[in-house]
Amino acid sequence: MYCIYHKIFIIFLLCTYLLLPATDVQAQKAVLTEGLFRVEYHQDADEMARASMAVLQDALIAYDNYLPAGEETIHVIIAHTLEEFSKHGGWADQVSISGMAFSGESLIVVKSPRLRLSGDNYGDTLRHELVHILLYRNVDTDLLPRWLNEGIAMMLAGDYRWGSTFGVARLFIENRLIPYPELDQTFARRGHDGRFGDAYGQALSMTRFLRKELGDELFWEIVLATKDTPFGEALRDKGGMSVLELWHRYERSLWKFALTGMFSSGTLFIPAAFLVILVWWKKHLRNRIVLAQWEAEEAELDDVSELALWGGLEEDPDAWKAGTEYDNDSLEDER
């Protein structure tokens, strides 16, 4: 009998010990509410919480013209520890992941500035995750490609940490550009194949390019049309082009950036640079043949609606060819 009571007492103490940290963490929480936002944070970070609220409110006003927020509350959790971030947002093992948006739940989880790497802009992350929620409220994100969703978030937030256009042009020259049908899959893998950052850089580059190609008004008209129309169909009907055509234009634009970079750095006069050019030219000719084959396949299709955007509604691996890509200039005026 003594042994039974002794074991029960030990289990009780153990459970009490395990529950204490959670109770303590909860006691350290504070909440700031203003407008649509409810910000949860550590009680010792009042100044940081107020600054976060200001960033969010300013962003909401800046994006309202195209992405109105509606009436539903947006809950923001600023994680004070990696354990807390992992609990609410997951992926704490990924150092490069500093924020998550759960759009269907109107929830944003971000790492506190104290947990972030040098050069990782906290304000950019808040704006980036907010854009994901605003897109969810204004379009059907199942009809919007993941690369474009991420590209718009980076573009509006001014979040350029994943690389420049010249960086993406280097991927192109080195034959490491992520093929369009594989781009959304790369986001889902979250960096386990070493290409997570490349996917973000390419998505931003493509989004900026598409916006520049279409113009600001038409760009947003097509994006917002995905509320009830697949992206590829909206691009074809309103923009007059397919993903296949825009992808080809985008690749050509990268070659121009690559040439500029080589001339400006002087590497054009290094023998290895000529080999790079030869490799690219061979790749370019091969792609032209593939593009011609794709165009022939498109011509055989009776119903253009069967050509879905990447990550779209069809299982056909070639379905992406009816979609399209974006391009864009700096959005300093929209921040």
C-alpha cells in the first residue's frame, strides 16, 4: 500500500513540475489590441509590441487600395522563445523561418527581434505575413500559384532578403533556375533540398517582372480575378498571354541581367565566362525545341480551360503551361 501511495505522490509532483513552466509562461503574456489587431507578446516587451502594432496599422492602410482587410480580427503572436515559436508556428528548426501566417485562422506568428539573425528585418516579416492573410481574404488562394502568393508578399513588404534579380540571373546562367512546374513544390519542401531560398528569390523576381510587363493596374486586375477564376485563365483572358509565353519572356530578361553583371564585373574577359555563355546557348537552343513541342501540344487541345496554372486544378504535369508569371518594380511608394 505504501508503495502505491508513494508512486502516486511522485507522479503528482512530476505533473506539477511539468505544468509550472507553462503556467509561468502564460503569466508573462500581455495583449495589445487596436483596430483589427490583437497582438500577444511577452510582458517585458511593451515598446516592441507598440512598434509592431504601428507597423501593422501602417501596412493595412498602404495595402487597402488592392487588398482591403475586412472586419475580422487578426491575431498576432510575437514568440519570445524558440519553443514558443515552435508551439504556435512550427519549423523552429529552420533558422531562416522567422514568421508564419495561418491565413484561414487569421493568425500570424513571428519570432521576436531578439531571436532573429542579423539582417533579418522584423518589420518586413510582419508586413509579409500580413499580406498572406489579406490575399486569403480577397482571392481564392487555391487558384493563385504559391510562387505568386509569396512573390506578392515579398514585393509589398519590401522583403528582399532572399536575393536580387542578379542573383536569380546567376541561377539562370548556371542552369540552376527552378523549372516552373517544380517551383511550388520547392516551397513545400522548406529548404530540405537546399533550394528554399532560391525559390523565394525566383518568386520575387518573377512577380516583379510580371508587374512590370503588365503594368500595375492590369497586374492587380488579374490577381484579384483569382477570387473565382484560375490564374492561368485570368492571365490569358485579361493579359492576353499564357504562362508558357511569359515564362519565355522572363528567361530572356534574365539573360540581359546576366550579361550586364558580367560586363560590369569584368568576368566576361575570364575564359571561364565564355564557357558559361556556350553552356547557356546550348541550354537556350534546347529550351526553344521544348517550347515548340509545348506549343504544338497546346494547339491540339480543344478546350483552353484544360490548361491550368501551376499547382492548379489539373493533375496533368503540363497543365502549368496555361498559367503565367509576374514581374514588378520596387514598391517603396506602397510601403
